[in-house]
Amino acid sequence: MERIWMDGYETGKKSKKKMKIYERDVSHLVTDEDFSICRAGRLLPGVYCQHLTYENGSFIGTNRELRGNEGIFQIESYGTGIVRIKYVPTGLYLIINEFGRINATNDKSNLETLFYSTLEEITYLETFASAKYYMREENVEGAPNKDLLIGVKVKGDTCKIKNAKNTKSDSRSDQFSFLQESDQSFYCKRDR
């Protein structure tokens, strides 16, 4: 039995499918400029990295000790499952752009800042998928859509943000737990 499994494993090859990023109309998702519910805390990747933070113009995973409000994210809800993720120390919002890259912007009205937040059933960890962009196999009728997620990859002792095109919702590296801060009123202030 073991031999059959190994033979099947060795002969199985990954198929390289030509995937293309498509855009959805998400302008109807946010009708109010202000969030309805907000929670602030640290995003903890489901893998080796302890924290997600922003350094030198990009988001990274890190194992070093974070001080003060460093590493604090504010998750702002704009409807059922629709969120924006703001990095508190800089005031920048996470985005997934049309190339699947994860960046930051201070433009809150940018529709690339919208994410679908999903609580995974088995792990009880959250995934954040781009509301604006998704991928599908090119030139295949009825091919399923694939979400572009925020994810972390581990290389040696360092953690880096993955390109959203290389993520899967069932991968622990693309799932996050949220460690909520005790004083929410300090962080979750409305921009008025």
C-alpha cells in the first residue's frame, strides 16, 4: 500500500495553469465613509512569525519584540464581512493592487483597501481576501474564482509578505489570529 501511494505521489505533477487577475465592481460595498465597528490589535500569522508590522516601506513578519503601538492594526468594519485594515503607527491602509502585490496607501477612499474577512471553520483563524481583485484560469469557461489573500512566507529566519497570487485560504501562512488590545477607545477613533 505504501508503494502505491509513493508511486502516485512521485508521478503526480503540478499543472501550470495560466491565471489572470480580474476586477470586480466594489463601489456599492461601502455606502458610508465611516466604519460601523472597529477593533484594534496585533495580527499574528498562523506560522513562524510572531507579529506583522510595517518597516522600510513594506509589511513584514517579525519575531522581534514590538514596543508601544508598533505592530497595532485597526480593523474597521464597513458591512458584513467587509473590512479595511489600517496600520495604526503610520495611518496607512493595506491594499492588494492589480498585480497581486500587498502595499499601503493613506487614501481611505481607494477601493483596493477593501477586504473580505472570513473566519475559517477548522482553525478559527481569519483570512483577508481582496474585495476588488480575484484570479481565474484564463480562457476556461466556468473556471472557479480564486481569492487574493494577505499571506506570509517564511524563508530561514525571516518572514516576508507573499504576493497575493501565491496564497490559498487553507494554508496556515495565509491565516491570522487577532490579539485584541485592551483599550479600544485609544485606537478606534473616527476621522472627523
